[in-house]
Amino acid sequence: MIKYITETTDYLISKGFENPDIGIILGTGLGQLVDEIDILHEVSYNHIPNFPTATVEFHKGKLIYGNLEGKKVVVMQGRFHIYEGYSLQDVTYPVRIMQQLGIHTLLVSNAAGAINLNFKKGELMLIEDHINLQGSSPLAFKGVEHLGERFADMSAPYDADINSKFETIAKEHNINLHKGVYASVVGPQLETRAEYRMLKTIGADAVGMSTVPEIIVANHLKLKAAAVSVLTDECDPNNLKPVDINDILAMAAKAEPDMITLFKELIKNL
Ligand code: HPA
């Protein structure tokens, strides 16, 4: 693994990806943040040695380097999910690379279903903590101890200082930013009514199919990490309607301007 990481990192440095401050994983609902970046370099995932190959049709699959609000950023346009058949190590490989390039902070966005029915679709939720329901760990492999501590601490996986900055920004800009616990599932099927009941019982406020592996690895590497969900549907087990993917995408698009404001203002203040 270390040999692969070095090879990938050296390649990206040769393409000009030098000393970024912040890594950003653009999930659903933050794609247009790219338009705000002064892009200096970009490389398709399929040109980067040892990178998993991009497959999701909704994403373009590029690593971008540039300036955003006075900071050097490296941005993943398109992420990898286990439901596409990638391993948890594949999914989190880019986080290890961004850390080697020099980032100190990882920011993540995603789309999620609202389990907490006080939250409405089209609103945003700051992730305060998570529940990993993906059945495994991105740290469960031979040799992990050469890359960080095997028994990585998870007492505070989301940076309290960044989260309080997010809350201040939300107040200043009149953005309704909820706070809660995100549960990650494998997917790609959505949940049954019984599963939504279980998620509520175990303390989840939102559910999605990403983010937790990347946050675990960010903590393994002692990066500061934070994540925001756009709530795209309401998961009420007593009144469950079939999910329409177009509705999900429309809700993500609706929340996108607020999400972009939160991220831009945060980065300005980091
Ligand atoms: N489950 C339910 N609803 C969702 C999800 C999910 O994983 N992601 C976005 N909306």
C-alpha cells in the first residue's frame, strides 16, 4: 500500500498538486462548488496511477487542484461508493493521497434521507457523529499499523471547532442548518420501513451510503474532518412513498446554493 501511495502522490505532485491546505469531497448537492474554484490543474481519475476507476454516471470523476477563498484546495469531483463494487480501501484511497499531498482538513458533503422527522427535505444537516452500518471498516487490513494507529480513536470524529464555525456561518446567512447523527449503509437499495424504524431507534437522524469510510480514514490520519448532508427525502416508516431519484436530485439542487455558501465561508475562515 505504501508503495502505491507514494507512486500516486509523486504523480500528482508532478502534475502540480503541491501542498494543498484542504481536501474536499464533492457529493450530491455540492457539485457546483467547482465553478467557484480558480482551477490550476485537473486530472481524470482514470489517468491517476493506482486510483480506483470512475463509474458513477452522475459524476465526472476528476481530481481538481486550485484556489478557493484564498486557500489551496484539492477537490474530488465524484467519489467512490461500496455499492458500486469498490472495497472500503478503494473508497478511502483518495483520502490517504490527499493527506500525503499535505492537507490538514477534509470537508465532505453528501445526500441523505431524513430519519428525524423534524427535518424536512431540501434542508441541511451538519454531521455531529456517525454510526457505521456498512459491515466492515476501511482500517481492517494487513499493514494498517504502518499508516496510522490500528485502533483509531473515534471519540470526536467531526471537528468541534469547524462545526461551530459552520453553525455561526449558517446563522449569519439565515441558513437552517440542523445537527445530527448520520448512519451509513451499504445500499444501493433504499431502506425498508422496518429498517427506518430501526435507524430511528438506534439514534440516527439521517441515513446515506457514503462519508463514514472517508471520515474514519481522515481520523486515522489525524486530519480535521467535517461533513454536511443535504436531506433529499423524508424517511417516515408510517407514511413511506416510493423514492423518486429525480425528486432526490431536485432536492439536492434546491439546497445547493446554501451548501455552497456554507463551504465557501468556512474555507475563508479556516
Ligand atoms: N437512504 C434513504 N434515503 C436517502 C438515502 C439513503 O441512503 N440517500 C439519500 N436519500
